[in-house]
Amino acid sequence: MSTEKQTCALIEEVITQFAIKGRLVKKEPYGNGHINDTFLLVYETENGSRRRYILQRMNHDIFKNPHQLMENVVNVTEYLRGVILTQGGDPDRETLNVVKTSDGASYYKDQKQNYWRIFLFVERTLCFEKVESPKDFYDSAVAFGNFQRMLTDFPAENLYETIPNFHNTPSRFRDFLKAVQEDKMGRAALAEEEIAFALAREKDTAVLTDLLGEGKLPLRVTHNDTKLNNILFDEADRKALCIIDLDTVMPGLSLYDFGDSIRFGASTGAEDEQDLSKVTLDLALFEVFTKGFLEGCGTSLTETEIEMLPMGAKLMTYECGIRFLADFLMGDVYFRTHREHHNLDRARTQFKLVSDMEAKWAQMTAVVNQYKGICR
Ligand code: ADP
Ligand code: GN1
Ligand code: MG
């Protein structure tokens, strides 16, 4: 049987475990995530109406403890549900909703040790792979800032660290060094320039973790994967509606969320663009995002957090670059790839962006200074 057919058969078995009414009429791969296997399910009920769901096979090579992961997701979404209700919002659309199994569990483990979960599909939404208008990016900034604010009182001690040291850049650097030293696939020769670029910036890696260690930056509950395609926009008014991909919601720095959004959204090129002349930091997008994020976070950010925003952008971009490069060197074992050297192309865009940020540092700082009054 082909892998595709095997997956189809597996899905047929898996869905019988979940408490969903109706008949499955369609199932297909969905979305552009790099980590989980995502499928769209369409069900038809007896009265002929259709309902859609998102089925995901969690990547348990990466998320070593899917049980704890789902406990986080359930706790966070239930907490957010309460906050959204008090704000007069619609929790069925403004946060993820986990569909339980017939046994009341939040996931199902099949006989092949795959872990599956189902979410309600948030209907009538748009999901962007790149910024189409500055206003969308601004809205995403307000939403990510707000997300952090909504979770201010969430008991962080109840959260498991789903991927330890996820945004610990010095630890990522050590992993990268190991990948270079081992050079398992004999690919280091193909990436000499990129390796040199990364090594030359070692001293930057500990800037944020040092400030955290010295108590100068507060630990918060953050999303940690704030790519533009991890947010759904309402089709009706094009406003940011629902923040998704909650697998990495963990204690972290506000700068991680700010920086990761800039890395992905304020670049003039795609994350895997091969023509590096197309990849630069769009200062106008940096500006709208800074304004929106500061508004969304409200008064919660400290002076040091605000001052470090450009560093957050640079370090998250650099860190993602070394993660892509390490994965390229190790044989593409982490990020899903779709072509030869895909992870190397991705690393190159990140490093191009880092050097452009270095060139535009004064302007980035000026933007932050211009807007820092907003949240005071
Ligand atoms: P990954 O961790 O692999 O990035 P995501 O959870 O981000 O997986 O899902 C991949 C894509 O599926 C998203 O970018 C989005 O387009 C879509 N998606 C995920 N959850 C939902 C949902 N509940 N409703 C509608 N679309 C969704
Ligand atoms: C992954 O899951 P996804 O595709 O939204 C990764 C992020 C990276 C991103 C790069 C759990 O995000 O950390 O920044 O790819 N997620 C995980 O595109 O590693
Ligand atoms: Mg995602």
C-alpha cells in the first residue's frame, strides 16, 4: 500500500475514536506547517449540513510528551475561553476548541504509536503565508500582544515545557556547533559561508538569556511561534480573530513573540526565497508591527523589554537561521522539506535578514523610541 493510502486507512480508523456526529465525506492534507501533519475533515450530518474539522497527527519526535502537550493546550484554551467570554467575544471562533474522544480524552494514540487530535475548524477565516497589507500585519501584532496580555494571570507553573530550551539561543548555538562538528551528511562544505556567518555572531546569542538570568527581563506565558500563518483572520472584517498552533505556549520572553513575527512577516521575501536580493527587512512593516504589539501588550511591558525589541527581532531571526542550518547539516530531520537543500535556503534568508537588520539598526531603534510612549 502507498504511504498515502496507508494514511487514509489510518485516518478512517482514528476518526472512529472521536465524538463527532455525521459521516466523513472528505479528508485531505491541509495547511503549510513545518511540524505536524494536518488534515481537513468534512462531515455531513443527517440533515445534510456540513461541518469541518482539523485533524492533526502530532509530531512526537519533536514533542516528546504529547500527553503533557495536550494538557497544556486544553488548559490554555479553556482559560482563554473564560477571558474571551468576559470580553463578550465568541470563544468558538476566537480560540482553538479541542474535540474530545468518545472516552473524553483530548487525543487518541493509535496502535502504531501515532498521537492524533481534532480541533473545530474555524470557519470563514483567512490564513496568510505572507503579509498582503500593512494593516493585516498591524492587526496580527495587536492580537499577539493581546494574547500575551490575556495570559498574564495564567498560572505558568501549570504549563509543561513542551520543548525544553525552545528559545534558549545559547543552547541552540551549542546544538548548531555540534551539527557542524559532526557534519553527519558531509554537507558542511556546501554551507561554509553560512556557518562562518553564524559563528561570527556567537557573542549575541546570550544577550536575552543573560538579561533574564539577571532578573532584568520578566518571564511570561508566551506563544513562542508567532508566524503570520499561526493566526486566523476573520473573512468578514479581515480582523485578526484566532491565534492557533498553541503547542509551544510556555514560559518565555515577550521578545520571542515580537521577534518571531518580525522574522517571518517583516521580511520582503518568503522564508525559503532563493533569490536573496528579494530578502530585506521592510522598515515600514517593522514600524506597524512595533506600534501594534506595543498597543496590544498595553502597559505590561517593562522599559528593558521595549528597549530590547530590535534585539528580539534579530535574535529570533538568527536563532531560526541556525536551527535551519543545523537541520540541513543533520539531514533534514526536524523541519519538513519540499526540495533539495530546502533548509539551507531557509537558513540563507534568515541570515540575509539578520545582516539587513544590522545595517538598519539605527532605524529600528528609532522606530521603537518613537512608539514606546504608546503603552505608558
Ligand atoms: P504546524 O504546527 O504544523 O504549523 P498548525 O497547527 O499551525 O500546524 O496548522 C497548520 C495550518 O492549518 C495553519 O497554518 C492553518 O492554516 C490551518 N489550521 C490549523 N488549525 C485550524 C483551525 N482550527 N481552523 C482552521 N484552520 C486551521
Ligand atoms: C515551525 O510549526 P510551525 O510551522 O508554525 C517551528 C518554529 C519555527 C518555524 C519556522 C515547534 O513552526 O519554531 O520558527 O517552523 N515550530 C516548532 O518556519 O519547532
Ligand atoms: Mg503553524
